[in-house]
Amino acid sequence: DYKGQKLAEQIFQGIILVSAIIGFIYGYITEQFGWTVYIVMAGFALSCLLTLPPWPMYRRNPLKWLPVQESGTEEKKSADRKPKRHAKS
């Protein structure tokens, strides 16, 4: 559903943003750019774990689809059509 997609997107962006800020600060304090990369990668992995599977919290507002039409109406319509003639060469 659309509300679940919006929630997943907000969670994903929030975790990435927080991990980037924490990673930058920690990397700046320790003067190691590698730690910044590791922390951002860990935030990315966590956000993927929380947002990619179809968790029940993302499926609370299902979409209402149109009812299925009977297949007999399609056969009737195709039988009413006239066959097309091909032009002779």
C-alpha cells in the first residue's frame, strides 16, 4: 500500500541520515575515514533489513481492487468480431 511505502521510505532515509552523521562525527574524531564508511555501510544494511522484507507494519492499508470479471464475456466479444481479410499480393 502507499502508506506503507511512504513509511518504508522515511525509515530508510532516516537511518541513512543518522548513520552518516554519526559516521562523519566518529570518523572526524578518530581521523579515520574508514570508520565513516563502515558506519554508513552498517546503517545501509540495517535500513535494508528493516525496509525490504514485506513486514506487516507496511501492509496495514491494502488497496481495494476491482472485482474479477467473468471470462465468458471475453469469449462472447471475440466470437462477435469478423475475421480480417488479408490483401492479395
